[in-house]
Amino acid sequence: MLKKLKYRRSVLVLVVLTSAVFLLVQCAGNDKKTGSAEGVTSNPRYEAYAASEQCASCHKDIYEKHLTTAHHLTGQPANAATIMGSFEEGKNNYSYTPSILLSMQKRDSEFYQVAFYKGEEKKAMRFDMVIGSGVMGESYLNWRGNRLYQLPITFFTAANQWANSPGFPNDRVLIDRPVTARCLECHISYATPTDSARMEPLSFDRNQLIYGVDCQKCHGPAAAHVEYQSKHPEDKQGKFIVNPVKLSRSKQMDICALCHGGNIQKTTPSFSFKAGDDLSDHFIIDTSTTVLLNSPVDVHGNQVGLLKASKCFRMTQTLTCNSCHNTHENQRGKTELFSQKCTGCHNTTDATFRTATHQQVQGIEKNCIDCHMPAQPSKSIAVKLQGQDILKASLLRTHYIGIYPEEIKKYIQQKQP
Ligand code: HEC
Ligand code: HEC
Ligand code: HEC
Ligand code: HEC
Ligand code: HEC
Ligand code: HEC
Ligand code: HEC
């Protein structure tokens, strides 16, 4: 049974005004451009990458489809096309307390989150970068010097509203939460740190960024490939490029695990891992099954770990993320297509497939997903909406493929009343 939670707006909103209302921490003025000695940018790691537009000349179809994927969209410069929330009067405010308000405003051609205290403007922070494709939501980053800060307000798609950013305080405007390289490592493809002595850099060269999860995150830096193929149009073999299917199963999984492998800990400088490397040469990875099964299904959780714990993975030699996902395309919501991947291994005409429950369900081959990979609430993409006390969470598919009695009961009741 679907339990509908009605959030009752609490009558007594206790507003505790802490002494420090606005944390107006000024960023130290170390905006010095840190290129190379002569001021010419020469960074071998950055220069190993091509611009992904260059791939279009020879891989047009893949390039164009990739533009529609969540991977491409997940880290982009902020502008009218990429910011999903509304700047219209009446829809553009988020009030923390009766006296503290944040207002989303368009000023000339730029967009700002503007903090007001008792009606007086305190600070305007520009939307510079959008993190998140908006399937679930978008968070926003602001450049100050060569550092990035996460803005206090996020867009939450399920409610079509601005919301307090996950983990931010409810009673004041936090303006100085720094964005680490780790955040960028999952949502964009490359950034040159300007304080690279740190394991977790906090400042970056704004002119050396590769937005989104680019081709080269899965295929390795490709400047040499582009150069070679351009000079040798007669060569029909791809050189200086990684095709994941030609790697071992474990290295294929490692590419995805860089960002879908949960809370792994870095042991080499940021952005060192390349497709084809062993992830364990760059990160400490906890592979024990008990940890995986007890870890909550989560957005910044662990699809790789959950899948690896599933029988489908353990009892086959070939299953990888790519067995179900074609990451060049946007396949969101294509339940029937995904179910065909299941029936590729689980033949619905086999006697063993005719279980008690399966026999009750008509058109079973169209949807294996809702029963065996049910959607569950995320622990970290959960936001506070204005005037509500309970966090509202996004739903994610568990990748621990199994039998979920509660969800299955729900599904059967909905389908066969
Ligand atoms: C000048 C043409 C050209 C450009 C530009 C180009 N490629 Fe290729 N690429 C090729 C050719 C030719 C092949 C070999 C035939 C094939 O697999 O399509 C290839 C193959 C590949 C393969 C498969 C390799 C394999 O071993 O199976 C990948 C992956 C790839 N390219 C990625 C990229 C990416 C990413 C970019 C942009 C950064 C890019 N290519 C730009 C011509 C090009
Ligand atoms: C550099 C980090 C990174 C790598 C590497 C990566 N992903 Fe992702 N992936 C993301 C992020 C971030 C999102 C969330 C995008 C969003 O909605 O903002 C995502 C989303 C997805 C989605 C959901 C797409 C949708 O339409 O909502 C799928 C499926 C996926 N990734 C599969 C894979 C697979 C398979 C691999 C390995 C071949 C992989 N990813 C490698 C970062 C990565
Ligand atoms: C370990 C990799 C990783 C790190 C670190 C990470 N993310 Fe994510 N993030 C993901 C993945 C993967 C998804 C897609 C959700 C999923 O399918 O699990 C996602 C989803 C999101 C979404 C929702 C996008 C949508 O689907 O609409 C937002 C917003 C987001 N992340 C913001 C952030 C911010 C801000 C940071 C840093 C402070 C951050 N993330 C750090 C991997 C990461
Ligand atoms: C999230 C990871 C990911 C991203 C991003 C990605 N690819 Fe791929 N790509 C793969 C995987 C996995 C395969 C192997 C697919 C297979 O054969 O099953 C592949 C295969 C290829 C191939 C060779 C096979 C074919 O289908 O022709 C080319 C060429 C290619 N990719 C180009 C690109 C280009 C160009 C981009 C960016 C526009 C891109 N890829 C983005 C994961 C990715
Ligand atoms: C590469 C082949 C393969 C694919 C693809 C695959 N499975 Fe499996 N799956 C297996 C094997 C092998 C087992 C273990 C033997 C068995 O129970 O049939 C298994 C086991 C299971 C089980 C029993 C789990 C348990 O803990 O008892 C379920 C349920 C299941 N799969 C559902 C699915 C669904 C749903 C999909 C698609 C989303 C899927 N499988 C995709 C191979 C696969
Ligand atoms: C047996 C099939 C199967 C395999 C293998 C698989 N996925 Fe999925 N995945 C799905 C299905 C089904 C969905 C739900 C798609 C939808 O409804 O849009 C999904 C959704 C996702 C999403 C979107 C966010 C969410 O949870 O709703 C991400 C990210 C993702 N998968 C990543 C991965 C990664 C990384 C791997 C490898 C570790 C992987 N998947 C392996 C079937 C699979
Ligand atoms: C209505 C929910 C539901 C749907 C839809 C469903 N299953 Fe199941 N499945 C179950 C239940 C419940 C079981 C446990 C056995 C039982 O109670 O019948 C099961 C068991 C299984 C098993 C283990 C079988 C065994 O031998 O123990 C596999 C494999 C499986 N399902 C695969 C699939 C595939 C593939 C699809 C889609 C074609 C699918 N299921 C669709 C509910 C469902």
C-alpha cells in the first residue's frame, strides 16, 4: 500500500536566530592566475585532452546523442538554458525565517542568489556553474577568485521549487561552503588545481576546465587520438584511445566506480585516474560485502558495490554496467528496454521462471524493474522545502538486484486490484 505522507506545516515555527546571521567570510584575494612561468598555459595533463566538439567530426552520431545525456548535462556553465528554477516574481524566493530571505534574481544577463536580512540586501552571489542534470535537481557553484563555493539554494525537480541545499543549515544563509576537487571529479571531467600540493585541492584554473562527464572520462584523454586520426585518415583502426569493452571486466567497472562507487578515498592527486587504470591504484576501496549491503542506496552511494553484491553479477563472468546501459544515449525511463536485458539471461519460457508470483503477473516481460530493482529514497539528495519540516528525498533505483517482498506486494496491488 502506498502511504501518502502529508507534511503538515507546523504552526509553531520556532525561529532561532543565531548571532552570526550571515557568515560573510571574505575570500582571501589570491586570484593570481597560476599558469606556467611565462604566463602561457602549459599543463601536460590538461593538454592531453581534446575538446569533445572535435570528436563530432568523426563520431557525429555518438557526439550528438551524448549531448542529451545526464552525463553531459551534469556540470555546465550557468545560464538561462541550464538553470531550471524560476526567476519570476512570486516563485523566486526562499525564506529561511521571517527576517532572512534569499531571492533568485536576474540582473542584466547574469543570475544571482541575493541574501536579504530584514529587507536589506546583504550579499549577491552569482550562479557560475550548474551541478546536476536536473533529473533530480541542480546545485549551483559560485567562483570567488579561483575557488568555488556551493550556493545555499538548490533546485529540487520533484517539487519544481527552489530548496535549501542538502546539508545546509535551516535558519541562516551559509555562503562559504567550499567545493572540493572530489565534487568536481564526479560532475565534470577535468580541472587544473592551482593548489595541487593538497590531496584535496580547493582552487582551480578557470580556463582549464572540461565541463560535464565527457567522452574522455570513459575513453581516456584523447588529444593524441584526434591528432593521429586527423593525420592518418586512411587508418581505420583507432589509435591512442581506450575502448572500455576491450578492457578486463574489473577495469570496465572501475571506470564507472570512479563516480558510482560510493565513498572511496583518494591516494593520488585529483584527476589522476584515467580509463584503463586500476581504480585501486588511485583510491582505497572497501570491497567487503557486509559494508556494501549495509550501505544505504544512495546518490553519492554505490551502484557498483550493490551490483557486485547481486547474484546476477556474482554468478556470471560477463555482466557489467554496460550490459544494461548504453551510456551514449539517454535511456531514462525505458523500462521495457531494460527488462529485455534481464530476459537476455532469464528466459521467461524456462520452467524455473514460472514462479508463483511470476505466474500471477500479465505482460511480465515488460517490467522486471519495479519488483527487482525498486526505487528507494536517497539519503543525500534530500532537501528542505520552504515551510516544511520533513526533508523531501529523491528516489533512486537500487542496484542490488533481488526480491523485495514489500515493493512486490505494492506492485501487484497496483496492477491487479
Ligand atoms: C579525425 C577523425 C577522428 C576524430 C577527430 C576522433 N576519432 Fe575516434 N576514431 C577514429 C577512427 C578512424 C577510429 C577507428 C574506427 C572506429 O572505431 O570508429 C576511431 C575509434 C575510436 C574509438 C574506438 C576505439 C577502439 O579501440 O575500438 C573511440 C572510443 C574513439 N574513437 C573516441 C574518440 C573520441 C572521444 C574523440 C574526441 C576526443 C575522437 N574519437 C575523435 C577517428 C577519429
Ligand atoms: C566522472 C564521473 C562519472 C563516470 C566516470 C561515470 N558516471 Fe555515470 N553519472 C555521473 C553523474 C554525476 C551522474 C548524474 C548525472 C545527473 O543526473 O546530474 C551520472 C549518471 C549516470 C546514469 C543515469 C543517467 C540518467 O539518465 O539519469 C547512468 C545510467 C550512468 N551514470 C551510468 C554510468 C556508467 C555505466 C558508467 C561507466 C561506463 C558511468 N556512468 C561513468 C558520473 C559519472
Ligand atoms: C563520488 C562521486 C560524486 C561526488 C563526490 C559528488 N557527486 Fe553528485 N552525483 C553523483 C552521482 C553518481 C549522481 C547521480 C545520482 C545517482 O544516480 O546515483 C549525482 C547526483 C547529483 C545531483 C542530482 C543530479 C540530478 O540527477 O538531477 C546533484 C545536484 C549533485 N549530485 C550535486 C553534487 C555536489 C554539489 C557535489 C559536491 C559538493 C557532489 N554532487 C559530489 C556523484 C557524485
Ligand atoms: C560513461 C562512459 C562513456 C562516455 C561518457 C562516452 N562513452 Fe563511448 N563508449 C563507452 C563504452 C562503455 C563503449 C563500449 C560500448 C560497447 O561496445 O558495448 C564505448 C564505445 C565507443 C566507441 C566505439 C564503439 C562504437 O559504438 O562506435 C566510440 C567511437 C565512442 N565510444 C565514442 C565516444 C564519444 C565520441 C563520446 C563523447 C561524445 C563517448 N564515446 C562518450 C563509454 C562511454
Ligand atoms: C548476464 C546475465 C544476467 C543478467 C543480464 C541479469 N541476471 Fe539476474 N541472475 C543471473 C544469474 C546467473 C543469477 C543466479 C542464478 C539464478 O538465480 O537464476 C541471477 C539471479 C537473479 C535473481 C535472484 C536473486 C536472488 O538473490 O535470489 C533475480 C531476482 C534476478 N536475477 C533478476 C534479474 C533482473 C530483474 C535483471 C534485469 C534488471 C537481471 N536479473 C539481469 C544472471 C543475470
Ligand atoms: C541489470 C541491469 C542493470 C545493470 C547491470 C546496471 N544498471 Fe543502472 N539502472 C538499471 C535500471 C533498470 C535503471 C532505472 C532506469 C530508469 O528507470 O530510468 C538504472 C538506473 C541507473 C542510474 C540512474 C539513477 C537511479 O538509480 O535511478 C544510474 C546512475 C545507474 N543506473 C548506474 C549504473 C552503474 C554505474 C552500473 C554498473 C555498476 C549499472 N547502473 C548497472 C539497470 C541496470
Ligand atoms: C510482480 C513482481 C515481479 C515481477 C514483475 C517480476 N518478478 Fe521475478 N520474482 C518475483 C518474486 C516474488 C520472486 C520470488 C519467487 C516467487 O515468490 O514467485 C521472483 C523471483 C525471480 C527470480 C529467481 C527465480 C528463482 O528461481 O528463484 C528471477 C531470476 C526473477 N524473478 C527474474 C525476473 C525477471 C527477469 C523479470 C522480468 C521478466 C521478473 N522477475 C519480473 C517478483 C517479480
